[in-house]
Amino acid sequence: EANQELEIELPEGEFETIAGFVLETLGHIPVVNEEFEHENLKFEIIDMQGLRIEEIKITKSETREGGESGEFDTGQAR
């Protein structure tokens, strides 16, 4: 669902959410402002509530028309 809405491609895996993808990829509970890259996407943890990822910013590094990079704020992570 997120792949279609955000026009990004996350791999198939044992997760159902973007937050689940982040946890599986990192292998640990992230902290606010932690960043990592996966293919052409940069993920930044914006907000945490305890151990729960609340907000993630995803920046697509490949340029679109006009030379701008795509930037997505996923809002609430579920």
C-alpha cells in the first residue's frame, strides 16, 4: 500500500508497515534523527513514542523532472 501511495518500492519481507521495514532493516530500535539508506531511499526517524516509531521521513534520492528530489513524510507509522 505504501509502495503505491508514495511511489516507492520497498522489498517484500516479514513486515506489514514502513516502521516494520525500518526495524527489520536496522536490526534494532532506532532513535530520533537516526538515518539510513536503502537503495535510492533515505529514511530518517522523526518521532518516537517509547519503543514505537511514530513518524518517519523518506527522501527519494533519484531526481524527478525539474531536478528536485522526492521527499515524503509518512506521518504516523503503524
